[in-house]
Amino acid sequence: MKKQRQKIKVDWKSKFLDLLIVVIGITIAFNLNTWNLSIETNSKVNGYIQNFSTESKANLENLSAAIAFSEETHKDIDTLKNILLSKRYPDKRIVALTSRMMAMSAFASSTTTMENIKASGDFDLIKDMELRESIINTYNFYETTANLEKLLSDYINQYITPFFFENVRFSDFSSIHSDFVKEPAFENIVFGYEMLLNQLNNGYHENMKMQNSLNEKLNRFDNH
């Protein structure tokens, strides 16, 4: 006997609906995952921006204080230089003005946020290239400023402090050797200090320009 072939009727409409449901489900799941990742990324970026903004404002305050101290010192050193150039050696201000060279400002920049974002590998999350460049340039210049401070600090330790200890009595700031102010070595020390202080002040002001520019960009980004 020949087997009778039975025709199988396929419900293509039902199959298509099942496939459509699967595709829609996958698409929704993918979009939800992408949306969640986007929210997480935006949250990370906003967190970094807020931290950069807080840190940048603190650095601006510290830098302003360092500039104020450094410029006040420069006025005193300029007075001392003019006294020496005019050879007014009996001027009683000389010792007090000389002592100003033993103190210096120190810009203690905070770089925690930059260190964290570099360590995490998240720096590329900040898509605004202008902002990224400003952050990098400003934080890199902190190192330049620190190097300028170190140059002046080393000069103080190697030349000014030893000379001061040798020639000035600390108890009353009187001169141990009354003629030390006439020595060419002392004049050279003062002029050398002024040159390094000018370099440091220029570095501070350059850093200030970058800091102000960065703060403006961070504020614009934060207000979007």
C-alpha cells in the first residue's frame, strides 16, 4: 500500500509574529543596555567634571595667594636692590629686606582628580576636545611651576641662607660683619635672587591664565 502523503499546514502568520516578538525583545534589551551604559558614562563624566571644577577652584585660590606673597616679596627686593645700587649702605632696612629672601611662597597644587582619571583610563570619556586640552595643559604646567619654585628654593638654601647665617645675628637682626652689605658677593646674591623670583612670578601668572581659562570651560560644561 502506498502511504498517503499528508500535507502539513504551516501557520506562517503565527511564525512571523513569534519572530517579530523575538526581534523586538532583543532590540529593546539592546537599547536598554545602551541607555544604561550611556547613563553610567554620563554620570562618570559629570562626576569627573565636578571634581575637576572643585579642584580647579582650590588651585586658583592657592595660586592667587602664592602670587600675592611673591609679588610683595618682589617689591621688597626691588627696594633692596635700589639701596645697593645707590650705595646707601647705612640704610637700616637692608638686613630686614635681606631676610625677606629667606621666605618664599609655595603653590601647593592639587592633582588628585587628574591622577584618578588617568589611572582609571577614563580620560577619553571627556569628548570635548577643547576642555580636555585645557585640563592637560593646565595640569602639566603645575610641574613647570613646581620646578621654578624648586630653583628658587635651592638658590635660597645654597647661597642666601649660608650668607645670612654668617653675617647676621638672628636675636636682633644686627650685622655681625658691618661691611657685608658692601661686598660684591652680597650684591650678586640679591640680583640672582631677583632674577629667579621674576621667573617664578612669570610662571605663576602664566599658570593663572591657564587656570582661569580652565575654570571658564568647566563652568560652561557644568551649566549645559
